[in-house]
Amino acid sequence: MAAAEKASKSMADDRCIQFGAELVEAISQPVLVFGKDLRVQIANDAFCTHFRLKKEEVVGHPVRELLDGWVHSAALFSVVDKVRTAEKDFSSVDVQHPEASGGWCGFRVAVRKVDVSGAVALVFESISRRPPVFDSEELLRLFIEHAPFAMAMFDRDMRYLCASNRWRSDYKTGQKEIRGVSHYEIFPEIPARWREAHRRGLNGEILSAEADRFVRQDGSVQWVRWEIHPWRNAKGEVGGIVLFTEDITDRKKTEEALRESEENFRELADAMPQLVWTADAQGAVNYYNSRAQEFDGFSRGKDGVWTWAPVLHPEDVQPTVEAWRAALHSGTTYQIEHRAKRVDGEFVWYLSRAKPIRDQEGHITKWFGTTTDIDELKRTEKSLEEARHNAEKANRTKSEFLANMSHEIRTPLSVFLMALDHLQQVDHEPEHASFLKMADQSARRLRALITDILDFSRIEARQVSIEESSVNLRACVENAVDLLLPRAHEKHLSLQSCIDSAVPRTVILDPDRLGQVLVNLIGNAVKFTDRGEVDVSVQTEGDHLRFSVRDTGPGIARNARSLLFRSFSQVDGALTRKHGGTGLGLAICKGLVELMGGEIGIESESGSGSTFFFTLPLRTPEMCDQAVGQEKGGLSLAVEGLPVSCWRRMNPWSET
């Protein structure tokens, strides 16, 4: 808005100079017009001809330089200062101009303020040849009629002598003839205070008002800025007044709307639970809401700028100031957590955020910010972190206990199984055989449970090592299938495997852990499938291997899938009672797959069978060679930025 007003004022000034130049050229006497900066704006041809100067030697130059060396020039500029500062509206002074011949030429210079912008006109008349006295009244009337701003000239009875077109437009007088008509007849609603100002102006006073409320006859309100200057005739007598006005109604409406908006903003800001603040484009904080009184250390300077650094905790001052400077430099959102001192002396955690407000051209005009109390959140985060640490510690303790207990139980149980096996070999009594078989099955189931608990506790405690080597993948998969084939045949199920031709023959992975996962998934498929088939397949999927175990069993309902892969959880209790199981198998599979860098999941619908699948990173010896090359004693890989030892070891599924 400021830029627009400035541009509008500049255009008005240009129009004023243009009109003035046309009028001044019509005057036969030498004339100079200069602005507030005392630089010449207009010089007519008569001036340039008389003093033998070119226009470019005059216009734009300081008027003091042009009149330097004239006799009584100091008195002239003393009068100019009085006219410019509104002490006088019109005056004259006699000066002498040095001639080239060495003599002097006398001039009487008429000095008059010609518009509200502060421009002053100097009209020179030679005293030696005594031309007719300059008619200042006629010059003023001519200037007013063509002025691009609102001006009117009145006689001593407040009758119109002339008025500018802008005056007629602002006050809606139309094109009717108003010369000789009383000002109070055209505007009977003029208030008494203005009539008094006119009277004082006719007595020689210069008066002005920056903003005055004018209630029109139709009830509308007009805001006006005005100045009253008496004008004088050639005898120096006050012949009437010149009234300069500017309609500032739109500006006042804008100011009022802005004031109401600011009041609404302040009321809203004071109602907010946060500290609300604003800063100028350079980052100086110029407003805080009433929450500022809750802090110890805020201070406001005479320039209205707030000092906030003393409020901060000493350790947070530098990072907070640096973050604010960085936001000001980049023009991006400012955000930082810091401690601030309350009036009770306690330092509390706060989150400060600020966003830049931009104008239509994208320039930052101000910043709007909030400071929110997050001390309770910080305390909660600290409590949660302590709770998480304690839970992890307790979980590790539990896993270590389970591992130790499982080991202690499995050792005597192994001896018990050996004893049962020996009894079955030496005791052939029929009545003993069924009891020995039942004891053997129960012991083996107990050993499987202990093994699962031990594996799961080790996975939870991250005590399971992944030992990778170069493996024949087909042999690894077929060995897992062969291990479950007798059980599948017992249930008359078809169990087969299929490895896609795009899958490399040799890959790098942990064959033991892969076999453990495959055996678990295939075993579950065989266990819960009463008829049909179980298929095992392997294929490439981008830079991963995808292993799938599909069965034609009862399937799993969508709402029951959330129980899968959880420890000690089973989908169907009836099936568990029928087939047994600990509920740890899938949890162990999930843990092993994730330790090997993969993911596990399921695709299933109730009554339509299930497909359990998992993915593992696809790595081959050739990839290792390309990545880091062959090293003595083994092959070193770099996978996702981490070195992984890939070394060949003897196992039943290794590539030979």
C-alpha cells in the first residue's frame, strides 16, 4: 500500500510540474519554481533569455547557486524560508543582479508558495524599466484553475474566484458556474469551526489540519486534510484565502479497518494459551501478547523493540539466536525448542515457531510467531524413555533367564530321552510299549517347546548370529522339503517345490536359518492341511528373493491375521488342541527373517488356503567380487553400507 501511495504521489507531482510549466511559460516576466529541496523544477523562457542561460543549466540545479553573488540574496532566501514554513504566504524583496559590463541591474522578486507540496515561485521584474506591476492575483487564479489537486480561491466575502477541476470532482459541484457564489451557499453544512478558520485566514493567519471530519448534507462522512493561506494583492493587502484540500476518506477507512483488525488480533492473541509475538522484516520483535508477563527478563526499549534473549536459559541463547538469524537469512519457517525463565524463577521447555508474512511481490513484511509450553510433553518423553529403557532391560533379563532355564532343562531332558530310547530297545513287553511310546512323544514335544523358547529368547535378546556363506539354493530348499515329505505322505498330501529359472544357482545367505524358517513354514502347512497340496516356490523380485509356501488348508480370516507372528499366540484354539504347538513358530520365523534383512507376510482368506511368504536380499558371489573383491581368508561384502563377512563353511547345503 505504501508503494502504491508513493507511486501515486510521484505521478501527481509530475502532473503538477507539467501544468505549472505550461502556465509559467505564458508569463512574460522571468519565473523560477523550485521544490522543498530548493532545486529548480521550472524555469520559463523569459528567465533563460534575460539571464542568458540554457534550460539544462537551470532546471535541476540548486536555486542558491543560480543567485549566488546577487546583492541582497541572503534577504531573498530569508523571505523564501518564511514562505516555505508558512510564516508568510506572499512577500517580495529587492535584489541586484551583476551585469557583464560591471554594473548592476535591479529586480523586485515576488515570492509565493504555489501548492501544498511546498513549491515556491520567484517572479522577477526589472525595477529600472518599471514594467506594469505583476498581477499576482491573476497568476494565482490561472495556476489554481489548472492545478491537478483540490484548490479554490475566495475573496474576502468567501465568494469563489476560481476552483480547480479536482475541487469540483472531490466536492461534486459539477460544471455549474460557481464564480461569485458564496462558499457557504454551496456548502451550507460547513461547520462553525471551519467558518471560524476561514475568518482567521482572512485576518492573515495560515491554518491547517491533517485530518478533519466533514459531515455532508446527505449524511455521508468525508475526511479532509486542509490548509488555509491568505493571498495578497499587489498592495500587500489580504484579498482573500486559498483553500487547499485533500480527500483522505479512503485512507481513513483503511486506517480504521487496520486499527480494528489490529484490535481484533490483539484480543484474539491475548485469549490464546501461547505466547504470541510479531517481528518486523529485520527480525526485531515489536509485539508480545499478555502472556509476556509470565516470563522473567522481557524488556521493551523506547523504540518499541522487545529484548528477549535474557529470558532464555544460558545454554539455549546461542542456538536460539543462531536459528532465528538463519530463518531471517533464508526466509523459511523458524522452529526451535528452548528453555525460558518464568516469573517464579523456574526454567520451562517451550517450542517457538514463526512464519514469514509476505506481500504480493513476495517480500517479507513481518514475522508471526508463537511460543508454546511443552514442558509437560518433555517430562512425558523423558518418562517414556526411562520406561522404554527399563522395559528393554527387563526384557533382556527375561530372555537371559529363559535361555538359561531352557538350557538347564534341556540337558537332563536329553538324558531322559536317551533312557527312554534304551528302554524301548530292551523292553519288549507289549503292555510297556504303549507307555514308553507316550512318554517318548511327550518328552520330544517338551524338547521342541524348550528349543522354541530358547530360540525366541535369543532372537529377542539379539543373541542370534547370522553366518552367511555361498549356498546352493536349490539343494537348500529341496532338503527342507525332503525333511517334511514323510509327514506329508502320511496325510496323503502332495508336497513339491519349484525354483524359477531366473533365480541364481548359488547365493549368499545363512543356510541354517533359511532352513529353519522353511521347515517351520512347510511344517505348519502340512500340519494344518488335511487334503490337497503344499507348494514351495522361489523367484526373484527386484533385488530380493521371494520364498512362498502355499497350502490348501482352511485359510485364515482377515480379522485373525493380527495374531500371526506374535509370540505365544494362535489363531484357532481348537486346531491347537488337535495339532499341538507353542505359538512361537511364526514369531521365530519373523525374527530370523528380519535378522537376515528381509520381511515376512501372509496372503489368505478363510476357506481358501494360505500363502506364507518372505523375502531376503539377493546376493551372489559375483556381486561380492564386484563390490569389494576377494580377500584372504574369506569374502567381504558391503551391503547397504555395512560390512558383512561372507565365508564358506561346511554344512549339508553348501555349494561344493
